[in-house]
Amino acid sequence: MSHRVAVLPAALLAIACHAAPAAAGTEQARTAQTPAAVHAAAPKLLKLGQSVRIKGEKGNQLQIAPVGVYYHRPTAESSTKPRNTYFLALAIRVTAVSKADQMPLPYGSQWRVKQGKRTFTTSSGKASSAPWIGRAQGASVTVHPKSPEVVYEAFDVQAKGGILEWSSPDGLYRWRIPTSNAGATTRQAVLDAIADYEGQ
């Protein structure tokens, strides 16, 4: 029994060969565009001191701005040492827009410091043992309109600098952290707390 082999005319064969790469190119273009359509661009990188609005624990509007950083490496033998390299004190100015409220509890929002491929939160390493914890004003303070407060968060980080992030169900905000101590008007509270902790 003989088998017949279909032979395409040269013109049709050329069209088929040309169409395949074109279709593949269209598919590649579609694939290349997909990530851009699916993933939103990272939020603008803000400077220290720039403020944003968030919802407080009771849902009222708060205006927050990181206004100071202080890097601390304890030297006293009796002092708790960070698991990484530095304890980082982050000073945050909080203002109630129209009604009193306080910063959201950790389950509803989160501060993060990103350095390279590592991410540090307020519970990373020994952050909860930083010397100003319990001695400088924490985030649980109630803030009233026209009466801004400065509160402090603590981190245990590997280096100086990085990106500070605040995330909540309402959005993500990012600030660049200075590589040196900044915010002289807020630093004294941290220095006083450290001196108190070390018995100076």
C-alpha cells in the first residue's frame, strides 16, 4: 500500500514559515507586557520628614512622618546587645487630623526596614530589648488634633541606611533612611533613655 506525502506549494510554505515567527513574536510581546500590567509600580520614595495620611486604630485620619533616626551600639558589658549590628531608633511625628486616635496595632499595619535582600521589623532580632523601650514614648499614645506627638519604634538592623516601609490595608509608603544620625530635635529623648538604661 503506497503512502502519499502532501507537498505544499512553495508560496504556501513560505507564508506558513513567515507566520510562525510572527505569531511567536506576538505571544512574546503579550507575555512581556503582562508583568507590567499585573504588578503596580513601587510607591514613590519619600525623604525623611515627608508626611503621609493613614488610618488610626479607630479609623480616624492620622498624619505621620519619620523625622529622626538614631543608630546605637551598646558598649557597656551589662547592656543587651543587638543580634545584628545596631539598634535603630525611629522617631515618628504623629498628628491627628480631626479626631483623637493612636497608631494602629501591629496586626493591622507594619513598619519594615529593608537593607539589601534583608527585611527587619520591630520584632526582628532583639529590637524589643532596645534601651529606649519603656523609657521613650511608644506608639500606643493617643494623639489629639493640633497637638502632634513624637513616638519611637525600635529595630535591630545589620547596617546603616536602607528603605523604611509602612504598610497597611490602605497602602504602602516608603522613605529613604539616612546613613547617619538625623533629627536633632528628637534625638535627646533617645539619648536620655539610653543614659537611664545604662545608669548614667
